[in-house]
Amino acid sequence: MKKLAPKKTAEKITAGSLVRRTALTLTALALVAGTAACTNTETPTAAGNPGASGTAAPGGVGAGGRAAAEAVQADPAVEALVPAALKQKGALSLVTDPTYAPITFTDSSGAFVGLEPDLAVAVGKKMGLKADFSKGDFNGIIAGIQAKRYDASWAAFSITADRAAQVDMVSYMKGGTSVMVKKGNPSGVQKVEDLCGKTVAAQTGTTQALSVLPAFQKQCADAGKGQITALILPQQDNVNQAVSTGRAQAMAADNALVAYYSQLQPDVFSAVDSILVEPALTGVITNKADASLARAFQKALGSLMADGTYQKILSAWGMSASAIPASEINPVK
């Protein structure tokens, strides 16, 4: 299994949840029986079509996302950009590291589920292709794309200048820090300033504890409002419990984690969708020699945005706040 450690001190606030791609905590994975395989190797194991079985996580998380993807029709303008070899093959060979709920993980049958598999199926439909996933070690995926062992990867890669120099990256969402509160949001938290004067929890050693909460404190001071009481706890389950018991009025965590918990335990938690701190873009990666394929991904994502499927899939996984207005190729600042 790849690292599931807390974020390190040297990381910056701009490197939010999907940017670092270090996955959620062990607690999040433990809540879903059989979702995370622990056998990642440099030699991926074929997993077949992600739609073969399993369409959502337990508790209704992701419900409707796969159905929306499967309903997509081919777009001739997108198909025209698909390389001839791929058209002949009839399928996209995709690789991911399925240990990052709710972005990509596996259900109890071993099928790939999550936001990215649903988007991959929908994009494939626009291209007139099937989406076939294989499991790989995250650290070896870029090398695999460069060696043309796979056509592309959906693996929550943040878009950075270093990565964009090695592969093409097509943006499809943004990630960052979000806020979770008790069900019903009894404190009425809608913006950062609403946290002023309240107790906000975060996990020890995370970006949220080291950088985000201090930044929130400054916003409160600048606004002339009361200070936040930072409650820093050793494990994510401690943080969650603090919110559920009322010890803290809110918690700050990676937006993917917040989306997952709020859907997995809707009778306990609510996500504050209006707060997303320091969003950073995430992209599908392709080989730089396949420029037409990158354009096909960009066009397909644009088509999904135009027909509403993109928004339906993000909403199904509680990730509406991660939506972007348009897809770009290598949007490095």
C-alpha cells in the first residue's frame, strides 16, 4: 500500500488534498470494508472494465454517478480527435492507484469505483471507447505513461510544472481544504469568517493544522472577529469525533476526505461546500507524443460539462465544489 501518512511540515497550503496525492487516512479507508487493496506493485494487475460490477460505495456514496456516465453518447467532434490506433483497439488502457476514496478505490468485489472511474467511463463514451483500468503503484505511473504501457492515467495527479514537463496533463477538477460540521450545520458556517470565535479541529501534522488554521486565524484578526480555538488531535477519527460530540464546531481537512465522510455518515456530518481553500488543479495524464489524445480528453470533458454530465458525477460524489469551468491542457502558472 502506498503511503497513508499525514502531510509533512514542508508542504504548503497550496498542496491540498488532491495535490499531494498521499491518500486519505487509514481511518477513512477502514470505514469501507474491502475498498482498498494493499498489494500495489510496479507491475500492475489488470482489473478490467470499471463498470463490470460496483457502481458506488456503501451508504449510497456516489449513487447515480455511474448511471450518468453510462448514459453518455459518443460525440463526433471528440471521436474525430481520437488516434486511429485507439479507435481500432476500441478501448482506453488506463492505470490508477485505487486507494484514494472517494476519488478512486475498489468495492468489495474488487471493481473500481469513485469519482475518477465514473468520469473515465463518461469520457470514454464521448470518445466511442471503453475505459479499461489497471492497478499500479502511484510512484511508477508517470514512467508507465512515458513508456506507453498505458494510454492515460486518472490518479488524482496535481498539475505541476515538473509533471507537465514529463507528460501532458488535462485538467478536470480542483482540490484543496474544506470544512466539515455536525449534521444540519447548527453553527451556520458558510464562510471562513463564520469560524471565528469557534473551536475548529484538525489532525496533527497536516497542512490544515500547520498552515490552514493559522491562515484562518489571520482572516479572523483582519476582520476584527474572535479568535479560532484550534483543536489539534493525533488521528483523523479523533478529529471527526470532536465534531460529532460538539467538542469542536467544525473541522478542516482535505476536500476529498470531507466529501467522503459527509456522504458516508450523513446522519452525523455535513460538508460546507461553500468553503474551498487554495484550490489547485488536478489532471488526467497522457504521453506527450500523443498530443491528439490530450486534445480528445479536453474536448470530451468540455462536452460533458456542456451536457451536464460532469456536474452530475461530481455532485454524486459530494465534490461539486471541485468543479472547474473549462478543461485545459497543461495549465501551469
